[in-house]
Amino acid sequence: MNDQRAGRVALVTGASRGLGAAIAMELGAIGMAVAVNYFKSEAAAERVCESIRNSGGRAQAFQADVRNEEEVDRLVREVSRELGEIDILVLNATGPQPLLSIEEQTWQACLDQLEFFVKSPLLLLQAVLPGMRTRRFGRIINIGSEVVELGNARFAQYVAAKGAQLGLTRSWARELAETGITVNLVAPGWIPTERHADATQAEMDAYIAVFR
């Protein structure tokens, strides 16, 4: 176990299932205390925590809508009280990702995505930043997407919001570089999680074809 990581406190948003759950369990496995954030799926979040505890780690589930300023403030206070000051923030929460043609896309559809990938990261960073500045340590990880490079059709509202998230990451990284706080973005491809359980073979083949 890496002693520099053991004992750190990590908050993973949208961690009750899928990629967020996998991230939370990996952080728990290397010795971090993990705050498993969820919106609706309390039972699923508790299962993630149980898995971490069964492996000898420390974890607790915390409910919050990370698009809401008051709930974000409450979330950070509760995590800090129960587990300790947050050292690592993994911004993974997301919502429905509908495929919409240009004719079907609306400004509200864009705002729905921006709430997850711009508003929520901003609220969470602002909430944890004072403590990180004081300790001169922090790790901010945005979970982005390869769609920014691919420009998937009928997905412009999501692609645009993910592009904005990448812009935030680059700007924040420069602003915080001298404080001991790093800001990075990981842009995974299509990961076979619960979200994609109903994906057809044709959809998967079309995705793979983009890379040929």
C-alpha cells in the first residue's frame, strides 16, 4: 500500500454504480476513506460501501444532488465530519444522456448536461477548495469523455457540455498549479456498465467502427 495515499479522504460523486462504483472501490483498496455519493440509489451505494469494508477499507454513503448548491455544501460538511477533510474529489456524477437530432435539441437539453458537467464541478470545487488551499494539497479528477474528440452525431448537447468540462479542467489546473492542487480529466470510451445494459449489438458495432 502506498503510504502517501493511505488515510486520504476521497469523495466520488455518482458512485452507487458503474464507473463511479469501480473508482470508489479502487480508491478504497489502496487505503483511502471513501465517501460514496449517490442521488437515489441508497441500497446500491451501501453495497459499494460494504464491498470496500469487506476488503478492509473505510467507506460511507452520502446522499446529495450535486447540482444543488445547498446540497453540495451539506454533502461536503457531512463528509468532513464523518470521514475527515476531503483530499481527492472525483467528479463522476451524470444523468440521462438522450440521443437527439438537431431538430430535437433544445436549450434546456443543453442546460441539463451543463448542470452535471459545469455547474456541479464548480459547486463541488468551490466547497472543497478552502480546505485544500489550507493544506496545500488536493486532487481534482473530472471524468470526461472521448465524445469531445469523436463529435458523436445526435449527441451535441452532451458533447458540448463535455467540451466545456475539459475547458474548466485546463483553466483550473493552471490557476491552482502553484497551490499543491492538481486538476486532471480522464476521458474513457464506452465502458460496459449498467448504463449500457440495453445497448444493441448494432450500436456497439457502430461505436467500434469509428476507431477503424
